[in-house]
Amino acid sequence: MSGRRDGGAVAAVAGTRFLLSDESHAHPDYKQRCLDASETILTELFGLGWPGAPHRVIPNGATHRWLRGDPRGPQWIRAANRLTAPLASRIPTVVQDRAIRAQRPSQPFLGPQPPTDDGPVNLVDSGPLYAGVNVLRVADIRPAGELVKALTP
Ligand SMILES: Cc1cc2nc3c(=O)[nH]c(=O)nc-3n(C[C@H](O)[C@H](O)[C@H](O)COP(=O)(O)O)c2cc1C
């Protein structure tokens, strides 16, 4: 037809690929876990203060501890997250920061904050390692500019 090599798209959204870029502020260990991942999980586990919103993650200490049965997470944790949500949204930021630093895979108080390069390292195993299903096809961390070029031939 027109000889164009693309399918006619004028825009695209690509999240996970740019999570694995040099410029992304994901914690380096989070990036490495993504490169090593062999599965993703659709769960509601990290729903403290944010209940009933399914999110896709790769496995870490918290998912190993709590997702032995239902991948959404234990029913009682989801119920507790629903009940405490109105309260959780009113907790002052400084107290929330302390709670994030205290978050552990063994404890059922798991919020939605992922590990960043300027944040506490405990979140690598106690926070959500968000990733789309295509994370399994990403093999390297590259400069964002290169990724854009590769996506726009
Ligand atoms: C680091 C990260 C954070 C995300 N945060 C959100 C969010 O806050 N709300 C949401 O609806 N989806 C969120 N997503 C999911 C993305 O919107 C998207 O559905 C998913 O990443 C699949 O698309 P992709 O293959 O382009 O990454 C997040 C994904 C990643 C990797």
C-alpha cells in the first residue's frame, strides 16, 4: 500500500521497556530482578491504602511469603486493606515514610510504593516490583534514546 513499515500507529504507550532504561529511577536491584524474572503475577497484595486495584508484579520476598494460594493475596489481607483504606489515606506523609522503611516481606502491611534508586532498599523484597507481561522479553538496560529509536524505525 503506502510502503510504510509501521501499522499506521501515531502513538504508543510503553512502560516496562523504559523501566529498564539507564534514565529510570527504579532501584538497580529492581531492574536486575526484572531482567532475571521468569513470570509475572496479577495480584492485589500491595493494596494497603489502595484496595481492590489489581497490579502486575514480578515475584519477590513478599509474593513468596503471601501468595502460596490465591495470587490475588490472602482474603483477610484484602479485607483488611479495604477496611483500613479511609484511615490509611489520612496518615501524615512523615508517618507513611516511616512505615515504608519498616515494611518487611514477613508482615502483612504491604503498600503500593515500589523501590526507587533514592528510596529504602527494603522495598525490593517488601514492595511491589511492577512489570508488564513483556518484561520477560526484555534482556538489557539501555539508554532511553536508543529505545525510542528502536521503537520508531
Ligand atoms: C513501574 C510501573 C508503575 C506502574 N504504575 C501503574 C499505575 O500507577 N496505575 C496503573 O493503572 N498501571 C500502572 N502500571 C501498569 C502499566 O500502566 C501497564 O499496564 C503495564 O506496565 C503494561 O504495559 P507495558 O508493557 O507498556 O509496560 C505500572 C507499570 C509499571 C512498570
